[in-house]
Amino acid sequence: MTSTTHPRRTTASRGVEPMPGPGLRDLPGIVIDHVRHGEAATDRLFERYGDVFRIGLRILPGTTSTVLLRDPTLVRPLFTASADEIDSTHANKILRHLYGERSLFLIDGHEHRRLRRILLPPLRSTALESWRETIVEVARNSARRLPSGEPVQLHPRMLADSLDIILRIALGVTEEERPRWVPPMTELLELALSPNAALQMVLRRVLRRPPWERMQRVLGECETLIYGEIARRRATPDQERHDLLALLMQAEGEPLTDVELRDQVMTMLIAGHETSATAVSWAIERLLRHPEALARATEEARSGDSDAYAEAVVLETLRLRPPIAVVGRVTRGTFQLGEWELPPGTLVSPFIRGIHESAALYDDPKAFRPERFLDATPPPYTLVPFGGGLHRCLGDRLAVFQSKLFLQTYLQEADLAPVSGSDEKIKRKAIAYVPGDGARVRVRRHAGAARTIRA
Ligand code: HEM
């Protein structure tokens, strides 16, 4: 007999079979393996239990069990399921005190569709061109400040740069306004995205002491800035602005409340900051370990003729080093996923890198070969670093556009070399999976005038 919370399948030969997976007594070993070896421990679980397995643990409140999958045939049916069958918001609740209850991450239905309709056009390819100069300027300044000769970690620098960019795109923060915004936002994002932040969120009611209080204080400071900005714009409307907050405030139909505006702004800042910084850091880490690809990308960047190879590098990086490891979906009722019958309340998590490493989807799947994406658009649901379905990432085009521009500008500005020959480990932070050594590089030579600029 299987319990009603146990995913199962029925086969002609063996009758009802429970989904395989570790038992309770295996869990301490699994946790220790994850703490010690990070994502490699997840790979080991798939090798042991197959491409779909169950952990009999309620990882999230309100769920009954957890299913991890890397079977590529199950991605499309999961992502295309309706909101009546699958809840795509439940797993995001863990960060709701940051995003806010009205965040895109947490709502469904009419209001979700309406907000996406407002925000998508400015984040599509042609509209993004208006941000090209801003992004290149931030990237150029960043590359020129890299010290020569000594090892330097790119990831922390990319985090600062990416915050700069998302503050400009989401809120139109100008150079003069930066000093007011950057310190509290940096502190908030560091606290929110620290490796043990997720645990702190779960324990927040118990933890009536720092760092939770520190988080509340700095969150309050950031909210004061955002609400102040909204109030200023309500008092003196400016139709010329084209940042995301302006578009939300100018949208036709029922005006958004201050709280709704705050929640979307906070969502963009959190969703678009560390993910983008991590993608470009990994792209450079991967390129430096593949000299032929590095030479080709550098030649293209310096010729200024094309960005096709840079785009292929970004896509190949997102395939093998997706910044987000899993997305979470929760079944509302009994849900048939392929041959598996999932009971209500099952948290289903597609393991993104595992799907991308499937030999059924890609030749030589573990090899870093940007060429595979040259002149070839991956078929739907085969490249899913941005998730999929109704809640698919809203900033996917911006992320690729920004990463590509950063990569090309860095390659134009500096000759980079790896500090060590071995691959950097994949390390978990709160949300993103980042280069374990912070994407360490050494600048061999700055190009042209850049050499005179000090860090
Ligand atoms: C390489 C960079 C990025 C990666 C890997 C990434 C990844 C993701 C993933 C996996 C999701 C969840 C999708 C799902 O549940 O199916 C998501 C959602 C989202 N992302 Fe991104 N993201 C990136 C950059 C950005 C940027 C730059 C923005 C800023 C506009 C952004 C805004 C959002 C928003 C608003 C959502 C929620 C969408 C919704 O629930 O309707 N992301 N992202």
C-alpha cells in the first residue's frame, strides 16, 4: 500500500509502483553531502534514483512531498499546465516579505496577466536598444577599473554593476541619485541573498534578533526611498520617462496602488540583480577555460561587426551554469505528469541544469560548445534557465542583452586570464548558484586609454 501523499505510477507488468527516492533515514547523509559538495550531490541523487524521484519531506509549508525531475519530456507538460492545475506562486512565498504580497511572483489570474502585458513590451528586444548605451557605459567603467596583474573576483563587481543597471531601468535612478539608493539597496540585497537567508526567512518568527531586525530596518529604508519616488512622481507627472516604474504608473485602466507599485519595483530589483550578475560572471569563467571560444569571442567583440557568437556564449553558459537551479510548482489537485500520478500538494521542481545536460536534447551535453547555438534557436522547453509558462522570467531578453553587452565590452577592454586552470565549483547562495571562487581572473593588459584609469 502506498500513502495518498506518495506519487506513483501504474504499469501493466508491476501494478502500482511508488516513485523512487530516498527514505527518511537517508536524509541526514543527503544534507551533509549537499553542504559539502553543493550541486554535485543533486547529480548523485539523480544517478541513484533516476530522472524523477521523490523526497518524502515537506520542504515548503503547505506541501505534502517534493519531486525533483530532470526528465526533459516532463518539462513541457509541467510548464504548460493551467493555473487551475498547478500553483506557480506557492514556492515564491518564502520571500514574500521582500517582494510583497502583490508581486508578480505571488499573484495569478487577471491582475498577473495585466501587469505582464504592461511590463513586457519595454523588456522586448527592440525596446531594449534604448538601454544599450547605459549598459555599455557601466560595463566599460567596470572593466577599466579592474586592477592589472593581480587576481580579482569578478562576481562582486558584477553584482554592483548589475544593481546600477537595474536601478536605472526599473526606477530611472540617475548618476546624481545613486548615492542615496545604492548603499541601502546593496545592504538589503546582500542580506536577502546571503547563503543562509532562506533559513532565516523560515525561522523569522522565532528570530527576534539580528540579522532579522537588521533586515527589517534596511527594508524600511529601501521602502521609504521607493514610496518617496512614487509620491514625487504622483505630484509632478512626467510623461517622458520610460523606466519600468513610469510605465506602470502611466498604464491604462485601474491605476496601481502605491503598494502594488512598490511590490513590482522590489520584484524587479531582486529578480534582476544577482541572476544577471551571475550569468555574465559564469560566461567569463567558462570562456577563460575554453581558449578557442575565448579567441573567437574576443575577435568578434573587437571587430565590432556582430554579437552572434557572444549571444551563443551567453546561451551556452545559461545551459551549463544556470543561475537558478530549480523552479517550484505545486499541484492543486491530483496531477498526471507523464506516467506519474502526483497527489495534491506535491512540490515539483525541475532541476534546470540536469535537464540541459540530457543527451536526448544536446549532443555531447556536458561540453561547453557555444557553436551549438549559432544560427539555431533552441526548440521550446529545451533551454529553460528562465523557467516557463505563465510565470516565465519577465527579464529574459534583458538578461541576455545585458550579458552579451557586458561580455563584449569586457573583451574589448581587457585581456583576461584565468587564475587557476580548474573549473570553479558551483556554489549555492540564497537564490542563485554562483562561481565558487567569485569568478577569479587576472587582467594581463588593458586596451588603449583604459590603462591610465585607476581602480
Ligand atoms: C540571467 C538572468 C536571469 C535568470 C537566470 C532569471 C531566471 C528566472 C526564473 C527561473 C524565474 C522563474 C520562472 C518560472 O517560475 O517559471 C524568473 C522569474 C522572473 N524574473 Fe528572471 N531571471 C533573470 C533576469 C531577470 C531580470 C533582468 C529581470 C528584470 C526585469 C527579471 C525579472 C523576473 C520577474 C519579474 C519574474 C517573475 C515573473 C512572473 O512570476 O510572472 N529576471 N526569472
